[in-house]
Amino acid sequence: MPRTPPETAPARGRAPDAGGRRLPRILHPVAWWIWALALATAVSRTNNPLLLFLVLAVLGYVVTARRTEAPWARGFKYYLYLALTVVTVRVLFRTVFATGITRHDHFLFSLPHIPTPDWYAGIQLGGPVSLEALLSAATDGLRLACMLCCIGAANTLANPKRALRVLPGALHELGVAVTVAISVAPQLVQSVQRVARARRLRAGRSKGLKALRGIVVPVLEDALERSLRLAAGMDSRGYGRAGTATRRSRRTTGALMLLGMCGLCAGAYGLLDATAPTFLGLPATAVGALLCVAGLRLGGRRVTRTTYRPDPWRVPEWTVAGAGVLSAILLFSNIGYDAAELNPSIHPLSWPSLPLVPTLAILLAGTAGFLAPPPVPQHVVPAQRTQRAETT
């Protein structure tokens, strides 16, 4: 086959279609994770239910607009179910363990009171339940639910296999194990669907224990064959080989990582506790981060990796990640709004206000829905492979 001239060769990572237009590409997974973690950080700053519902709406819009047709991209609804469960459990616990109720609250009902021993003082089982207590519990649960949905949005939008490719060399074995683990569930679902479809074509039993036995055995056999093919492919590519690191370098790497993690923990404690010494704050965090980076660099020297078609980091990646980070900065800066509007009080009970700057900050994070490139349709992937094969 003749090769494409250099001046007409497709750009790296994107191939033109028949009309000469650029086909859509997948956004770098790290950009999605930065955007989602920054938005989760912004959520941790507020307890305003209006802002939290706005965050859920932004997440729903971005996921709907930019998710792909891959198996992992269909799981955001399960994170929504988990979020609803978190709110429900939080409200139930606040109902059973009746605490923080004052005489000025609006009482709804009362549960039978269960006396507790002296060593269990401070915890009340049963008793009166007020509207303020339920609203406070629901708001706390909603904040945690929004943070879970942010992580779910990152898992839905970012390709997990591509995300693991950017791990440092020292975490190479961990990345391989996680890659194999996250591939099990989609492959298992595909095997079950394929076996069930084959049984229907053969007019086999589709319900009952006999049908289950007829599906489980072929699925297990298919899983075993996939495992053997994966093991053979990994062995041919050098996975599982003995490392070239000496015992001294391994011990040095472990010591650096251990000391670095201790420094990060001490720094986090110093930042959260205002009474802690000054050196336990930013200095300990900086020293711990430097030790962890040194350990990762030293451990990565013994692993030589090559990347096929690395994901590009271009303007869309910068804009998406920057939208999330800027949203978190605006909610932590307290510029242009009263900090009390982020955490409205329910005593006395009143409708929360919607501050302008935090609202614009959350909407700014929602711009990722159109700043990111559109997802690649399922029918485009075979066409891209065909065009790449023709160009070579």
C-alpha cells in the first residue's frame, strides 16, 4: 500500500474523515480527574443546599454531554443511587440518635426513648425529632453525596486504562494489577450477554436453574481463556520479569516513601489543627511531598516503559482542568460574597440564599461540558482504525 505523503499525513492522535474534517478525540483522563477533584474540593466548602443541587445539575449535564459509549461510562446512575442512599442513611441515623434538638425547633414526631447506661452518656436513642434536625442531616448527607458524585463523574468520563498509563514508573506493577482488575467486570458482562444470546439462537432454556448452569459454565470457560490469553500476552511483553534494582535501592525507595507519607500526614494535621506548631503545617507538607517525589523517581529508574500513542495535552485539557480549579479557588477566596452564605444556619429556620459569586463559580465548572471535545461515537472507532491502516 502506498504511504501517505508527509504533508497530508493525519495529525497525531486524530485522523481526518472522508470530508477532510477532524474527528473527535478523547480528552486526557487526568484533566477530567483534576476537574472532578477540584469540584469536590469546592463542594466541601459549602453546606448550602441550593449550591449543592446546582453542583449535581452541573455534574449531570457534563456527564450527559461528554461521556462515551464505553462500559465504564454507564455507571453514573449507580453513583446517584449511592448518593441517595447516603442521604437516606444520614437522615435515619439523625432520627434514631436524636441529638442537637432545642426547645425552639419545630417538632414533627417522637420515637420511643431507650435508656442508655452511664458510660454511653451523650448518645440518646429515640426521642423527639424536629424538622431542623432532619434538614441539617439531609444537608450534611447531600454534601457527602455531591462529593461521591464528583468521583463518579471522573470515573464515568475518564478512561481508566488511559489514566493508569500516566502513573509513575515506581507504581508500574500496581498499574498493571489495577488495569487487569478493572477489565474483569466489563468482560464478564460481555461474556454473559454473548452466551445468553447464543442460547436464545439455539432455542435453549432461558429461565430457571438449568439455564443458569448452562450460562455459568460457558462464562467461566470464556473467562479462563481470556485469562490465559492475557497471561501469554503479558509474558511476551516482559511483564513479571525480575527487576534490576538492588536491595539497597529498594530499601532507600521504601524509606523515602514511608518518611514522605509521614510528612504528608503531619502536614495535614498541622493544617487542620490551628493549635498545632507552625512547622507541622506547610513545611511538613512540603518536605513530605519532596520525599515522596524522590522515592517515586528513584523507584521508577528500574522500570523502562514505552507508550503507544500518548494522549495529548492541549488547549481543551487546560481549559477543563482550569475551570474546575478556578471554581474551587473562587469558593475558598471569600471574595465578593459573605462566607456565611455558604453555610446558612437553620436556626431560625429560613430559606437559604443563592450567592452570586459561588453560583457563577459552579457554573464555570459546568463549562467543561462544551469546552471538552465531543466524545467519539462508536461507529467512528472502526473507521479510524481503517484509515490508520490505509495510511501505513
